[in-house]
Amino acid sequence: MLLALALPLAAAEPPARPHRLILDHDGHAQFSTLTTDFRADIDERIREIPPNVTTFLLCCGAGRFYFPTKIGLVDPRLKQLNAEHAKGNDPFGYFLEKLHASGRETFITYRMNDVHNPTDADHWNMPLVREQHPDVIARPEAAARGDPEWMNWSLDFSQPEADHYLRAMLTEVVERYAKSMDGLQLDWMRFPRHLSGVGDEVWAKREYLTRIVEFARQLTQKHGLKLSVRVPSTPRGCRVLGVDVEDWVKRGLVDFVTVSEFLDTDFSMPIGEFRKMFGSAMPIYASVEIEHGWQHHNAESLRAAATGLYACGADGISLFNFVGHADFGVVPYEWIAGLESPSTAARKPLLFSLPVNKYRKEMDQPAVLPVQIPAHSAVTLALNIPPLALPAWRARILLNTDAPLAVAIDGRALERVPTIHPPELFLEYIVPPNNFSNVSSHRPTRDQSQLYRFDSALLQPGANTLELRNETDQPVEVRRVNLGLW
């Protein structure tokens, strides 16, 4: 007789969180530059996307839209796009179809509050609901007195007219394109203001935003689609914005989360805090924006940002607006080679920078630059180095400041190199004049650039201290700190 032994079952391994390299495409560069052969335009764009990109998020519009909406309005400046709509064509839908057919995970990303140029006379970006109900905005009193902060004009989703409009738009875009996509992203960081009030008043109204997520979940589930959200880079920032992402995750309302600063890149984020809130199963991706430290990204800084964010626990990288620039004749996809994994992202050389106070809002992590150093005084800044960035055979620090400083890392003095050198460590992309960004005006001159070399063995993985000492009789401002590793 055979005896059956009751053996303990092995504990099931938790499913691996999906790795993604995400392109978050704002759409404008594509739909504002259409020729009379839009299919050829889009086919070329699809063909050039490199194979390491797993997921493509295509923006359906800002305050106005890129598809032939019956609920909202189409951007009137996009003449060829409007001409195609008049002929019954849908370039946006064609782009989605081709993306989906290419085998990539395809999402529509919906900007919850894009308020570019809210007071322009031609209303090119004004949501229809704001034309019909001018007071459905977050800070009508500030707008009335002429406060130029764009986010004063963000829709206030605690007001029923704004809520109904958003639900109608989400329904239209999902119902129209469900067969050509895998999911929908709700982008709460473009722009990060969705409720009226200040401080705790916003958090007290968080249920209005949660109801929108509940609605979007029901809508996407109806069609078998995923739902993701882009939110602030810290739990504190989520609270400031009224975004109860912990509740959304715990209730199963979203399939993955992308954490982000507003328009700027941080090389580290407290992803571990989100992991403790969410549990081990929820995929968390980190957003790399188009700028860092008064600079536009280049290949070296993209690799450094990805290396730092992987070290913080990111399951993948999302590149916001990397392909959104009309300034590029051809998108430099070679810059993102290797960003698909921690080991390949860490390929040298790498360019790190410290965060600057250019776009920072109250929901973002704080900046450390610019910093004023009084005469005969010093400041100490944190310099965090991801483990995979070391070892390095060469290291340089470049400061944008008007006077030489004495610089030390963890108490060890660095050697200043008083020779002619360029104002950047690596070749940078400089924004042309009259662009939305004003980065070009902050490119240092040679006499504002102080270069220091040192043995890279001074650096340790994780926390380092950078001391900047002003030995002159006048205060000195430090505007940029770059670290290059080879």
C-alpha cells in the first residue's frame, strides 16, 4: 500500500513587478508639425522608437485637444490637424493604432489640468468648461487681481461643472479609442493644482479627486484597460495636492504609479516611503523631466538620473516630454540607450546635478540652489551617489558661481583647476531663444565656471557632504553644481 505524505506547500513567490521604460509624449510636437501626408509623418515617428521602450503614453491634448472631440475643443492653432479633421481623418487615432500594432504597451495620458498660457487672447488652450464657467478655477480671486501664476486658472474639481466636464471628456476618449490602447494615465502633475483652498483645506477635499479615479477605474475596467496615475514624488507632496494615492492603491483602483517632480528632475526620490505605503506588489516608476539643475538633459545626465532613481527603488523610468520637443529635427533616441535597466543605465560617463529652485512648487521636494554664501562662511550640501555609479576613474565638480570657492568632500579638500575650460562638463543641449523655457539665459560663461578635480575614491556610495567655503570679503551665489564621473 502506498502512503500519501502531506508535504507543506512552498510559499508562493510574489509576482515580479513589471519593468517598464516609458515615453510620456506630449503630442504637440507631432500634431503641430503635420504635413499633408500625416500618415507618413506618423509612420516615421513610430519606426524610429527604439526597442528598449516598452510603453508609450500619448497625450490627447492640453486644455484643448488633438482628436476630433465632440465634448471639448481642438487647439485652433494646429491648422493641418484641423484640416484633417474637416476631411474626416483622425491623425491622433492613427498614431494610437500604429503604436498598438507595433507591439508596444500603448496608453493615452490625460493631463488633468494643463494651464499653459491661460490668459492668451486667442484662448488657444482654454478648456471649453472654463469659457462657459469662468469661475470654476482654483483661485478666481487671484486670477481677478492679475496674479500671473498659471495654476490659479486650474480647474477646481470640487465644483460640479468642472467634474462633469472631466468625466465627459474621459468617457469620450476611452470609448473612442479603447480598441487601440492598453490603458489610460491620469496625469495629476500637469499641472499640479486641482482643488481650491490652501494647506489642509485641499487635503480635506481629496474625496473629489478620489471619485474621479473611481470613475476612471470603472470606465477602463469596462474595456479591459489598465489605469495609471502620475503623482508628486513624495507622500507629503501627494497630501499637498489632495492626491490620496495610498487609498487608491490599497483599494485596487490603479495598476501602477509614476512619481514625479513638476518639470524638473531629481536624482533621488523617497520611493521607499511609497513602497511601505503600497506594499510589495504595486509597480512604481520614476519620472525624468526635460530639465535638471538649469540644464536640459543630455545622454550623460539621463543615465545619471536613471541610475539614481533605480537606486531609490524605481521599477522603471518614465521620460516626460523627451520626444516632445520640436527643437529636435530628429529625436536623439541614442541618448536613452541603456536606461532600461540599472546596470546598463550606470554606464559611464555620468552627469549629476543638485536641485534648483526654478519650477519648484509646494508639492515638490525642496531645492538647494541657488544658495548665497556670506563672506568668510561656508555651506554644506548633501551629495548622494548611487552605488552603481562607483567606482569611477575620473571625477570633476563644476560650479556656476562668480568667484572661486574652497571645496571639500567629506572634509577632504579638492583641487581647483585654474585653466581655460568650457562652462560645462559634457556637451549640452542649449534651448534656442523664444522657447517656452528660459534655460538658455542661465548657461554659465567661462568666468562664472569653477572647475575642481579630485580622486574619485573620496566618494562613497550613498550620502556624501559637499562643503563650499567663501573666503572672499563679499557674498557669493552658487547657481549650479555639477558632478561628472567617468
